[in-house]
Amino acid sequence: MSTSELNRFIVVLIYGSLVLLSLLKLSNPLRVNRKANFWFGIFLFLWSSFWLDEVLTLVKEAPVEVHSIISVQMIQFLTPIMFYFSVLFYTNPSFKFKVSDLKYLVLPVIFGINIILKRFGEFENDAAFNFVFIGLILFQALFYTGLSYYTIRKHKKRIQQFSANTEGINLNWLEYITVIIFIINIVYVVYNLSYDSTALNFFINGAFLLVIYFVGYYALKQKEIYPLEEKQREELISIDEDPRTEEVKKKLISDEELLKIKSQLEEIMDKQKPYLDSELNLIRLSELLSISTHHLSYVINTGFKKNFFQYVNEYRIEYAKKLLKDSQSKLSILGIAYESGFNSKTSFNTTFKKLTDQTPSEYKNGSGL
């Protein structure tokens, strides 16, 4: 099989995989992250259109230049926005579109006007049109890729305010694909400006196929990030991702009340050991104290100068250190991780290393004794 034949095969796999994955996300059989999966499904379907021309060239009849159709150009231009909308709803399922959000249509309208003017011969030369055309596409792609990345980073900070196990809800996979797609596109654009772009198609398409399978795997296993109960969900979303700004904004409770709750919290953590529950979150812990999630978050942030993730995992690591020191224990490192409240060996090792500057194995083998 020649390189060109293999490239055509890869193109079919890419297009078919994206269409199938988009249908799966739109149908959402697991009924999780509904709004986010809807927009992500739209994004995947629009993304597949970039390979439609190459797919049609496989047909024996004269190929149709899909990329030259105005409606196709418009939906392709909207692809980065659809991706950003999916990120918005993954990180905030309570997000609602407002009139002010019409700003997202500004660039598409300018792009559409640009295409229409070209069709009616308003541009004096092709160079001017191509400059505006390519400039808008690149700006739109880079802007929304950057905005998506920033939104995910904020989300990763926010979830540490209410969850002690962020693995599975931190949207790492979305962060990775924004970076990977950005790099691939930059390589392609630079190569296209300097060399024959068709010579790179096989490698670029191969890279995209791997990215798409990566996206498919993690997109389909993404679990619900926030509680389904609307009131609880909105409470958690409203908690500021930066604990310092929460204190600056307003004093939620008196200093006397803060000390009282702080003492109660320490007593519960020492006696009941709720941190051993791998599903422990801010809501469950606030219920044990019979206070609101906002007040508990304020106490942890202000009273202990930590976020929820740091506070709970410090208890877990101290408990794990006792198990690691126990020479009679027959538990493996993974067993100790689970016993201490972690839900994976990876998160246990990462947290242990961060707090002790040692791996659990190093600590167990005597360097921590």
C-alpha cells in the first residue's frame, strides 16, 4: 500500500470516526453532562467537514469542492466557537446564554460579509481577500483555543474547592487536545507557507487520527462533574476558585463562629475520619457539620489557609504514612492508597510526592522512618 493510498484510508477513518463520535455525544446514552455533550457533538460534526473534500475525491465522479460553498465555510468557521461552548458547559452546566453573548457572532458575521463581498466581486484583488479570509480564520481559532484553555485552568482550581479527588472531573483530556490541536495547526500552517502542504498530509492526518481516538476514549468516559441536584450544583459553581478572594470580598461569619466551626471540623476529622471516604466532597462534609457549603469553604480557606483538596488530602497522607510505617501491614501501595481515601495509585503518588518530597515506596523503604 502506497503512502497516498494509506492517507486516503486514514482520511476515511478520520471522517467516519468524527461523525460516529458526534452522533454518540449528541445522543448521550449515559445521560451525563447533557448540555456540554450536545455542544461537543456539534463541534465534532463541524470538525469532520474539514475532511469532507478529501473523502469526496475518493468518489469516481468529478469531486465537488465543498470548501468553496459559502454555507460550509460558515459552519467550519464556527467550529472553534462550538468547542468553546462545550468547554463552557463542562465547567459550568448552569451557564445560560444572555443577550450580551451575541458578541460571539461578531467574528462570524464579519467573516460572512467578507465571503459575500468576494462573491459579488467587491474585492479588487485576491490578495486582499485571502489576507482577511486567512486572518479571520487564524484569529478565531487561536482566540477560542486560548479562551478554552484558560476556562479549563480556572475550572481545575475551582474543583479543588469542593472535591478531594479531582481525577476524572478535572477535564485534563480537554486541556490536552487544545494544546495538541494548536501545535498541529501551527506546524501545518508553517509548513504550508514554506513547502508543498500535500507532502505533509499523511503525517498530519495520522496525527489527527490519533488525537480523535484519544478524544473519543476520554469524551465517552467523562463522568458527571457537578451534582445533578440544581441547588447543590449552583452552590459549588458559585464558590470562588481563589480562596484568598473569598476572604477579601466579605466576611461570611464572625471570628468567634469561625473558631467554633474550625474546632468542630478538626474533631470530626480526627474521630470520624470522613477523609477515608474516596467520594468525600464539600457537600458531604458540610452535612456532617450541619452548615452551608459556603461557610465550610470559608472556614477551610480562612481558618486553615488551604482549599478543600489540600485540607482533606493532608489527612489522607498522614493516615497513609502510618500504614506505610506499619511493618505488620500486608497492604500493597495500591491497597494503602485505597485504604487512605484515594481512588487511584496515580493521584496517591502525585499527592504524596507533593506533600512529602518522597514517593510512597521511598517512604516505606526507610527514608521516611
